[in-house]
Amino acid sequence: MRFSPIRSVVLAVYALLVVVPLVVVVFGSFKTTPELFESPFGLPSSLSLRNYEIVLGEQNLDQAFFNSVVVTAASVALTLFVASLAAYGIARTPGWKGWLIFGFLVLGMSVPAQANMIPQYVLFDVLGLLDSRLGLVAINVVVGLPVAVFILGGFMKTIPREAYEASAIDGAGPFRTYWSVIMPMSLPSVAATAIFLFVIQWNDLLYPLLFIRSPELKTLPLALLEFQGEFLTDYPLLFTGVVIASLPIVVAYVLLQRYFVAGMTSGAVKG
Amino acid sequence: MTTTEVDPRQAATPAGARRRRRGRGATRAHPALLLFPLPALAIYVVFFAIPTVQAVQYAVTDWDGFSATFSNVGADNFRRIFTADDLFANALLNNVKFMLVVVVFQTAFALLLAVLLVKNSRGSILLRALFFFPTILSSVSVAFIWKFIYDPNFGLGNRVLDGVGLDVQLAYLGEASTAIYWVALTQVWFHAGQMMVIFVAGLQAVPAELYEAAELDGAGRWAQFRHITWPMIAPATAIVVAYTTIQSFKAFDLILGLGGNPPKFSLDILSTRIYTSFANSEFGYAAAESLVFMAVIAAIVVAQRRVLRLTQKDV
């Protein structure tokens, strides 16, 4: 290849730009502030877990971690269930009716959160869902539905009619067909949707910021954001928070990388 | 759709057809199928569609979010947005600067990376996975990482400048006139890999024969890119540009992470501005701002499509 040397240089430089800050953060989470300022790139002098003890113990990030796990798991599962039911129904509704339902649900993808968050806030207030994990799950489901229906519906429409019919001939009702035939067949797209929702909902800051007041109900991004005021320049503590907040998603990325790329690009196709 | 074709089964008497279908039990959609989209539709209508419409109703009031009474102020909120609100004008200007830089640089850079990594070799696949990585982090995490890079006293940025022998030390986010561009750089680092993946998919769909034929005709590398690649990846480019635009209007968390809550004047963008109005209990006014916000995004996305189409048409 003609541009081979330039290519290598560009790629190597960018690889460094991605890797170095991440390494600095991980190493930094084991350092003291003076040590970080002294040698930001160096290995930590000891594997001291002091920062982790402070962040998880005194700063209660363990509670935030728990909240994030509960809220995200429930949100992803519920969104997937409701959206896949809809996608299945739509895929089996022939003609314009199916398209109309699909189009109506998917239209929501083009509405930015800021456009309806205020009436949503008022509605959640009336229903007593503010400042609760349940409320966060509910809003996550609402906001995640359009894109989930978009990805799942797009996939289920491509499943051949025969698959639905064969199952019916075997005497399965619609729910059985959905659960034992169509969902297993849609696994790649279900996985991609799950990852997309997981990343969005795990990292979401807006709705916790709007809804949550009680310190013990904060999720990780909100708890982290509030670190900022407290430890203005205590970077090692901020970095420790970053590592803790990122860990589950990084582990998932390493294990399920294929689905991440599929999920986060099919989710991106929502211009 | 089906009326033009004569289906033999439909040609039979309706009763007969129905009986036969029921006998086969499969070809007709089960009536219960209509129930499946119902939960999604109910949730969506109550919690999403109606609130979206309500935003329009709020936008013409002076409601503060908790008073029992409020009055209808007509177009006053909009008049204030366009003529009397320096904060909104500032946020809009910051947001447009931010968006332009991110869209141009992130798209170009993502495309460059995609071109360099289009082949499915081991090394390319590994690098793609690495470059994609920042996208999965939370915006607040990314903001903290870059806060340290941009720290004027101890940060990595100035240290690197020093290390390569440059006698410049930058203030980064501390310099009001350029602060928003440093956030734009962070945004590019954050999401270039995600857009690269979309471009890789687009590039891999271009038939190799086109390049072979062009090579035979003596077309150079740039000519091949200009006349084959660029027009052929038009759908991918449209997606990337539209998505990047929307992302750069939604960079809410990144701004709060880097610029504080509420953000500094120099880093305030539309989404943070709306949130701040809301947090100040100006519900009606914030709703009006959010409608203008939506209109701005829609107008920009439409304009971009036009511009892109012009560059792609000339093959």
C-alpha cells in the first residue's frame, strides 16, 4: 500500500491519544494527588486502595453503584419486553396498520429529551414517581421505547412469514410463538438493543439530575457529577470514581464487543 | 397493495376461504396480535406523546412549576428568547460553534480512520475496537478525564507541550473565547470511533470492481475517493452528519462535567440553558426554549442534507 508509513503514524498517534488518558486515569486511581502531579504517566508506587476506600466508603459510591445496577437492569429488561412485544405485533400486522404503529412509535426518536422533559417532570410529580428508583426505571422505559422498537421491529420484519406460520401450525398461540420462536430467532438484534439501552441508561445523567433529590437514591453519573464540586482538584478521587463507574460497561465491552458495535451503530441510525 | 393481484384463495367464497384458513390455522394474523403493541402504545402516548404536546401549551404561559395559577402570555416567551435574552443568544452561539467544529472534524476524522482501517485484518479489527472504546464511557467520566488534561497547572496538555519543547502554556477552559472549542475536541475524542464504525460499514459495501475499473482507467487515489468512495458512501455520511449534529446539541452531560452546573457562560449550550431555566423554576419559559431548540436542530439537519447532496451529486 502506498500510504503505508503515513497510515501507521496516524494510527499509532491516535492509538496513543486514546490509550494514554485511560492509563493515566487507571494508574491515577491508585496514587495520591502529589504523586499524580509528580509523575502522571508512571506506574503507581504502590497498589494502595485508599482512594477506593474513601470513594466507596465515605463517599457512598457503593450505594450509587447499587442504584445504577438495579435501575439499569430493570430498565433494560422492561424496555426490551415491552418493545419486543410491540415489534412482534407490528411485524405480524400486515399493510398500513403495521406501518402506522411502527412510524408513530419510532417518531419519538426525533424528539430531543429537552422537548418534553418538563411536562414529564410534572406528570411524574403528580404520580409520586419523582425521587424514586421506580420513577427512573419508568422514564428510562419511556425514553428507550422508540429506538428499541426501531431496532427490533426492523429485524422482526425480516423474519420469513413461514417461521410465524410453522409455529402456529404446531398449535402455538401468538404469545408462545413470540416467546419460543421469534425471540430466540431475534437474539442478535435483541442483544444489540440490550447493549444500546445498557450503555445509554447506565450512563444517563439527565433524568437522575431532574428526578432525584435524596442522596441515597443517586445513580453513578449523578454521584460522580457532585464529586466535582467537593473535590475540585482531587483528581485521584475523581479518577477512582471514573474507574468504578466504568468498570461494568468495560467488562461487558470486552466480553460482548461484537454486540456493542452492532447495537451502538444501529442505535445511531436514527437521524 | 394486494388488490391488483387475484389471490385464488380470495376468489373463493369468503365463508369458504375463512373456513379453509381456519383449518390451516396460520395464514391469517391471529386477532390477539393486535394486543401486542398495546402496552408500548399506552406508555408512549401517556408519557411521551402527550407531554410533547403539553410542552407547546406550557410554552405560552408564565408557569413557575408549582403555583396553582399562571397566566397565558401568548408569544411573550418567544419574543423574550429572540430579542431580550442574552443568555439564550450566548448559548445558541456557543452551540453553533461547538456543532460546526464537531461535525466537520469528527466526520472527517472518522472517515479518515475508517479508510485506514477498512480491511478486516487482525490489526485493523483490534484498532477499531480500541478507537470505539471511548464511546461506551459516561460523559461525566470523559469530562473528568479531560478536566485533568486541560488543568492549566498540572494537566497533561501543558505537560506534553512542555515535553515536546514548545514554550506555550495554554489556559484551555479558562480562556473564555476559546473554551468551547476545547470541549469540542473532547467530544471528537469521545465519539469519533463510533462514527468510524458506521463509515467502515459503508466503505465495505462499495463493490471492489469499481476501484479495479478505475485503476485500469488510470484514476489516482484522490480521484477514486472523489468519484467512487464519496458518492457511494453518501448514505453513511448522511447518517454520521445528522447523528453528530444531534449529539452535539445534546452534549448536556459533557458540558456539565467540564463546565460545572450551571455551566460557565463561555460553555453554556442550548440543552444546558434549558435545564438551567427549568432549575430556576421558569417552566413556561424553558418549554418555549425547548421548542426553539427543536426547531433549530430540525432546520440545521435539513440544511445539512441539502449541502451534502450537492457535493455528492457531482460524480
